[in-house]
Amino acid sequence: MQAGQDVGGLEEATRQFLDARPRLFGIAYRVLGSTAEAEDVVQDAWVRWQKADRTDVVEPAAFLATMTTRLAINTAQSARVRREAYVGPWLPEPIDTGTDPHVGAERAEAVEMAVLLLMEKLNPVERAAYVLREAFDYPYKQLAVILETSEGNARQLVSRARKHLSAERREQVGRTEHRRLLEVFLTAARSGHLETLEQVLAADVVSYADGGGIRGASRIPVVGRTHVSKYLAAFAPRFWPGSDVHWVEANDRPAVLVESAGKAVALLCADVSTAGIDRLMWVMNPDTLAPYASSVQAAGN
């Protein structure tokens, strides 16, 4: 009888976990900016959920979200140390939001590549507070419980994060204008047309190339309209000939997947405001790029 009850209890626990899983992944991914690390956190939460005393758990989804958030914060603290030793600029791992149901947000907040990159400057607790509030609309009272702090401090954490992001990021354009400017940029970049590049780039544009020390990507960000334009024009003859480009969706924005000889070599994402293209983000590290490319191919994009 006891064994039967245990089996029934585990079946119910499994159902509760699977119901919550999309949100758990969505929280962990935003806090960490890494699909692999997010999957590890969710798996750890599943193991702990199986072993937990669930008899007094009134709201399984809330319990699991709390557990996952705290695990993600711990992982983010150790990830920061690893990223400080990373070769060249580190960029978040992209995700195919067009087809992937596991992003798990009621809103698309805090999933764009540029936002994930900017949130790296926040401490892990500020980042978690911002994600829970802005992407998942958790009330401050619940934030305080999850983060083991006061409600007033929870408000301050979210406020500091908002101020940081608003200071670092201009008003964004809509998806149609985003794609239009990216199309103009792509044509100019492939041909090395300096004048057009300078027209679509913001004056203080920054180009990040995440090669992880593996590919011949710039190991420092390139800053400023003139420097970025000249860099891209010089880069064009070596990079674009023989390549194919495919329009995809990455982190809720149009993006460009670049292939050479049938193999993905780069994902180009952009942060586009009313001033033009503010950030260019070239994901070139094969370890980061391969999972995204595989998900796009599996979806038939």
C-alpha cells in the first residue's frame, strides 16, 4: 500500500513539475543567459523536487519557482567568475523564440540578446528580481519571499535594475523597422559599402564578436560608427564570399544565421533603436552556436 502511495505521489509530483517546467526554464535562462546552464538548473530542481517533503507544499508552482530562482542565483555567481576568464567578449546563448515553447514567459521581457548582455552588469540577485518582476509579473510580496529579503528591498532591487537598463539602452523600434534596418545593414556589410553602413549605425555603436577564442573574431569590442564601419568593410572580403544567409528569429527579434558550406558559422543579432543600430552581436563560438542552429534546422526554418 505504501509503495502504491509513493508511486502515485511521484506521478503527481512529475505532473506538477512538467506543468511548471516552461516557466522554470524561462526564469533560469533569463537569470543566466545560457541555455545549457538553465537546463542544468532545471534538472537540479527536478532532482530536489523528487526528494523534497511535498506534503506541506500548498502551491507546487510557487515552490518550484522559488527553488529554481535560488539555484539560478547560485549558478550565476559562479558563472560570473568563469566569464571573467572568457577569451574575448561573452554573449548570451541565443534561443529560437519562434518555435521553442520552453522560454515560458507571459511576456517577452528580458529575453532579448541586448537585455541579457546588459543584465550581466547587474549582480545575480538584482537580475533575478528584474526577471521575476518584468518577465513574469511576480508581486513584490512574493519577490521578497523568493529572494529572502524585505518587500521594500525587493522594490529597490527591481528599481536599480530598471534604472541601469534604461540608462544603457535607447527606445527600441518595432519588429518591422528592426528587420528593415538589419536588411540594409546586411547588404552594406556584405558589399563593404562604407557610406550605407555609416547611415544605419548609431554614432556610439558597439560590435561584439563572441568567438570564444576559437574563431578569428575580434577579441575586443569595436566601438563607434567610423571604427565599426571600417572594420566591417575590411572584414567583408574574408567572411561573406561563399556564405549563405537565412532570416531567423533569435530572442524575440529578427536575426541572421550565416552558413558556409552548409555549416553555421555566425548568428548576427542587433539592438536597434530610433538612433539606428546600437549593438551588433556576432555569435561565432561553435559551442554556443551549434545548439541554436540545430533547433532552427529541426524546426525547418
